[in-house]
Amino acid sequence: MPADVPDGYDVLVLGGGSGGYACALRSAQLGLRVALIERDKLGGTCLHRGCIPTKALLHAAEVADTARDGARFGVNSSVASIDMPAVLRYQQGVVSRLHKGLQGLVSAATIDYFPGVGEVTSPTTIRLGDTTLTGRNLVLATGSRARSLPGLEIGGRVLTSDEALTLDVVPGSVIVLGGGVIGVEFASVFRSFGASVTIVEALPRLVPAEEESISKALERAFRKRGIVSRTGARFAGVTQDESGVTVSLEDGSTLSAEFLLVAVGRGPVSEGMGFESAGVVTDRGFVPTDDRRRTNVPGVYAVGDLVPGLQLAHRGFAHGIFVAEEIAGLAPEPVLDRNIPKVTYCDPEIASVGLTEAAARAAYGEVRSYEYNLGGNGKSQILGTAGFVTVVRAVDGPVVGIHMIGARMGEQIGEAQLVVGWDAMPEDVAPLLHAHPTQNEALGEAHLALAGKPLHAHA
Ligand code: NAI
């Protein structure tokens, strides 16, 4: 039950996703009086419609690939069938255990939790049905949702990731519109489950936000897996009937499949929330902030996907914690997009942090980079994966970017972000040992090479 707070809260948080609940938990730890308002389920997109359920699907996909490829390792195995309802039960089991845990955390903390639809009515108030909550600070954390293109209606056989996550059949064929993060992750899942997959991407390469060599390597790996990439291809329209969809492209060609997955980005959730009543300026629905997550209105902050920039759950957590500490007067270090680690969980996995080589050159002038091929890495050979680690440094300066591709390389992002986040020099990293045989050694080898003393690589 909410505590009696006649003089109002210190913090009102609107939205219980990654950004919002992290802010509420940290606020409570710091002794602030905090109310958290959520209209759906605690955990938001990440837990219920994003990171967790998709990664569960990707794990099931990996199990299928392992079974299918067993003979390569002398283990004669095969995939008899994919039981999608059972896959979904496994996926939902993971989600519901984490949801219970999160509900337990929030109820054990001194947070007043209000289920329901909140509407901002002024810079210090949120209306919730007949109740008006008052707070000295508002934190807007209403998140994002899948968006579509003008005139492209979602429904029937035209899906967003929301519908794709609950599809209880394995499609025979899928067209994926958008070769960004969501597009390549779902393409990877569908292919592993046996569907034929074509990705349509408007820009000249898949995962266009990544280093160009990573895009090339992914396209090559996907081609080997039988995934077709139509890059530089612009969507013109789609028709559907009871058996499938026909997509037309601007070059006049058409593609047919059972389903179309639309993965062209995520837009803000801010309409009808009353932000304008508080005088909060929005930009195409997003809420711009400064580095301290302040909106244009004093005392009103925004965090997570609602703030233009990388839409990642861990950015939301960090924003939420930052704002709680800021309100508590701890003057925390700002959370900047530049060094936020990114992992794309398709097969092969992509992991990166910091600047691409081109961005580093623009920022630092001359740079040095080293690409260590996983062909020289024992554990990668054991797993049978191809890929590389590229480390970019300023000349005689710190490491400013690390870019990796290959099976399981997402797990290497922890060290990569410490190196980049702490402005380490390759010479600082080179003496640190990397256990053998691990894929982690590839990171060590790249730093050894950049420090001028390569081991399992040519100088
Ligand atoms: P995205 O921005 O990563 O990719 C969308 C892609 O669609 C772009 O490559 C764009 O060029 C393409 N596109 C746009 N209009 C098009 C058109 N008319 N025809 C063809 N292609 C077109 O957005 P996505 O993949 O929907 O993901 C949304 C957000 O969710 C991203 O910020 C992503 O980082 C985040 N996310 C992160 C994950 C992770 O960290 N593993 C997993 C899934 C999503």
C-alpha cells in the first residue's frame, strides 16, 4: 500500500520498464520517497517483448543448429521438428520467473507502486484515475514501441517483433523488412528453425550502425546459412492473402513469403501522456534531454528509449540510476552513448563498443587498428566459428573502439567495454593474461599485436 505522503513524493516515475524501475529502486535505496506508475507489467519492453523473450528464442535456435550440425563434430544428431508451442512455453517460463523476481524486488523496496495509466498534468503532478500524485521531480520513462512505415499496416501476416515473438508456428518463409538489430536477430531465429529468409534493407549493408567489416562478415555468414540479403533495396508496398504476402520493391521486383516482419526501428511512447501539460518539449515524440537527462522543464527528467539515442535496456538502467543519484544530490558521472556496449545476438554474434574506425579517424585524425582473425583462436576453432576482433586505438593513445563478430562473441563485451571505458592503452592490456583456451584470448592477442608484440599472429 502506498505510504501516506501528504507533502508529496521526491520522485514520481512514469513507466516501469528498464529505465523507470531502475530509477525507482535506486531512489528508494537513497532514501527518496518514490512512486512508480506502470500501466502494463513491471519490466516493460525488455522483459516482456524485447531482450529476454527474443534471446530465449535465439537460444532455442542455437540448440536447433547444434543438433542439426552434430555430425560435423562426430555426433550424429538431427532436428526432428521444432515444437513452437513448447519453445514459447520455455520462453514464457524464463520471462515469468524474471517478472516474479522483479516484482519481489520492487515490493521489498520502499517504493509506492501504482498499477494504472498515469497522465502528466503539470511539472509536479501525475493523474492516475481519481488520484493525483504530487512529486518534486518527474521522471518520464515511457519507452518505445515498434514502428512501421507510412501506409504499411501491421496485421494478419504483416508482423512486428511483438507478434513474431508469439508466433506459434514455424513459418516456411519470411521476408524481414529492415536489416538492423531486430531484423538480423529474427532472420537468424527463423532460419535456424528452418524457414527460408530474405532480408530487405534500404541502406547498402546489414547492421549499418556497425563497423563496415562487421557488416560484410555478417552478410557472408548469413549467405552461408542460406539467408538472402537484399541490401540497397527500398520497400514499395505489400499485399497479403490467406496464404502469404507479396512485397514489392522500388526497383520493380517482387518477393513472396508466408509472413513479412517489419523491423524498421522503434518509435517513442509519448502520445496522450500529457507531456505537453508540463511544457515538456518533444521531437517527433521523443523527449530530448541534456547529458544530465534534464528536459527543458526544471525538475522533469527523461530516461531510456524515450530519449533520442541508442535504444538499449542497459542504457535505460544506467539513465534511471543516474537520475535517482542526481536528484539525491550525488552529482553522478553522466551516461554518454559513446561507450555503451552493444551486442546483436544473431548467429554469428556481433559485439561492439566505442568508435568505428571511420568515426575514430574523424575524432582523432590518424588511428591504428588491428584485426585478429578467430582462425588463430583455439576455442573458436573448437566451436567451428569464423570471425574477428578489431581493436582501434588513437596513435600512441588509448583504445577507442572494439568490434567483434563470431559465435559467442557477445560474452567478450565485458572486457572490451572496460578497456574502452577506462581509456586503456594497448600496452596496459598486453601484460594482462587471458586464459587459454578461450575466445577471450582473441581480445588479448589483438592488444598484444597493437602493443607491438603479437603472439599467435603475424607482425
Ligand atoms: P534499427 O534502427 O536497428 O534498424 C532498422 C533498419 O531498417 C535500418 O537498418 C534501416 O536502414 C532499415 N529501414 C528503414 N526503413 C526501411 C525501408 N523503407 N526499407 C528497407 N529498410 C528500411 O531498428 P530495429 O532493428 O527495428 O531495432 C530497434 C531498436 O531496438 C534499435 O535501437 C536496437 O538497437 C534495439 N534492439 C536492440 C537489441 C540488442 O541490443 N540486441 C535487440 C533488438 C532491438
